[in-house]
Amino acid sequence: MIGYVAAVGAARLVFAAETMSDRLINWLIGWTLAGLLLYRCTPTPDIASLPNQLALGCIVMTGMYLYGLSRLWETEAGPAETRWRQRVYNSVAVLSTVVIVLAGPVAARAGRLSDQTINWGGIVVWTAFALPQAAASVVLVRLSVRELRRGTLGTFVQVVCCSIVVACLPFWVEQQLPWLRSAFGWDVAYPHIARVEFLFTFDTALVVATLFVVPVLGRLPGLVGWDRDGRICRRLRPLWHAVTAAVPEIVMDPATSGQRSGDSTARLVRMTVEIRDALLHLGPYLAATDPASPLRNTPDQQLRDYATRLQQAAHARRTGRTPPASGPVPQPFPTAQDFDTDTPPPTRPRPRLACVDPRPPPQDG
């Protein structure tokens, strides 16, 4: 489980760290991993054990990040307000952890497990632990139920909302068991602190990590170029290399143009714009078609002829030749005048032009 959560966290740090929601989720997974590691540092579920006390604090911190996420999704607050809110929620978690650490030894003085004693230490420990968690779970469930009632969610979001509701139910039941045992003398098989560890490990850690890794998996096709836009980029790359080698000054820096790493759609738009600009620069170098040559009627014949002339124009510009003084040369694929038509689907001329293997430039002499 620790390795799985660590792998999810590492994948999200690499591939999903752009938005405020992503950053909150990554912090949440980090605190989840810290809690799992602390539970492995103590052999017995003893409330007097400092690793157990700190693990409870990590659970409270994950609850506060879930609360911060739910408030962000509910109010759509800006980054500055979200950061300020999260600092307040984190302060609550830190205060709760301090209370647990101070009251934990008192709860264990009776020589019994903390949920089997009614001294003030046990009451303080589980109140400090349960109240922040209850607040976070109530807000999460309320938001999930409200979104489900709208009936306009996608399949994945519906699964997320249903999973949140289902995951909160055993937590609510668990929080009531110590008080029900004290009131009615019920015999519960496992102590409260052991049940909390079990729920945290197989409920929160597994469910949360699995849900939050799905968006990363959804981005993987774009990162490796397997999605539609990535396939178009691969088809355009030979043409892009050929024309930008002749006009290198039009190549944009992805970092300064706002392109996210692995965003194949943004990469396709950037490559298309750069190809357009390169064709505009190479237009004066295009040789005019020979009027005496046989008429090229089919699109493939026109495409191959244009590719040949484009290679010649690129070679002429690279070698520093002056454009021929023949006036404007008509192109079989005119440049679009608006941005919507300038980002063509695969059936438009420019991506089809990329299917023609670039021929080597003609040699002088």
C-alpha cells in the first residue's frame, strides 16, 4: 500500500501539478503517505505511542485537505483565497495533533485501550480527532449528493461522488462505536485505534489514491502522443522540421508560450501556427508552376508538386538566395484568414501535406 500511494503521488507530482486543485490533492497524498509510514513505525496500536499520535494527526491533516478541496470546488475561489483558507484548515489540524499528543498519555494511564476508558484524556483525544474529520466528511458528502442530484455529471465524476459517499459511511459508523460501547456496554472486536488504522489504510488511502490517479492515467495518451492530436503532431513533424529549419526565427519557446508539458493539443496548435508562419516566409521563394507541364488534376499530384516546390523554396532560403522577381506565386493551399480555420483537422491540406515524405533539397551545380 505504501508503495502504491507513493507511486501515485510521484506520478501526480510529475504530470498533475498545474492547478490549485492538483496542488491540494498532491499535498493530501503526501500526508496520507506520511500517516502510512508512521503506522509502520509502531508495533502495537497504543495511544501512548508517539508514532500513533502523529499518525492520527496526519489523518486529520488529510481530512483538512479534503475539506479544502470541497470548499474550492464549492465556491470556485481564487488561488490567493484558497491558499489562505488552507492555511487556516492546516492550523486546525496542527492544533488537533497537539491536543492528541498532550492528552494521549493521560488516556493510556488506566492501562486500557483509550476507547475502553472514560477518563478525560480519552474523551479529549477522540474529540480532537473526530470533530475535524466529521466536518470534512459532512461537507464532502453534501457536495457530492448535490452534484449527483443535478444529473449533469460525467461518468467519472459520478463515480467519484458515489465513492466519496460510500467511503464516508464506515468512518461515521466507526466514530460512533466508542460512545455506543460506553453507553450500552457493547463488545467490539478490535480497539478503536486499530479500526482507525484499518479504515485509513484500506478506505482513505486506497480509495483516494485510486480516484486521484485516474486523471493522470487520462493524460498519459497525450503525454506519449497516443491521442488524436498527438498522432497529428507526429504526422506534421517532418514538415515542421523541414520548414522551420529554413525559417528558425518563427519557432516559439513552449515555456514562454504557456504550453503545458505533455499537452498535445497545445503542441498541435503551436506547430500549426509555426508551419503557417514558415509557409508565409517561404511563399516568395516558391517557384511558379511551368505552364507547359501537364496539368495536375488530382489532389495527390498537386500535393506532391507543392511539396517538391516547398523543399526547393526552403533550400533556397537556407542558402541565402534572393526570391525570384516573379511577383506573388499562387499556392494550392491558401493561408487561412482566421484562427479557427488555421488549426486544421487531419483532412485539411496542411496535415495531408505532411504525409508526403520530404524530399532532399536539390544540389547546386
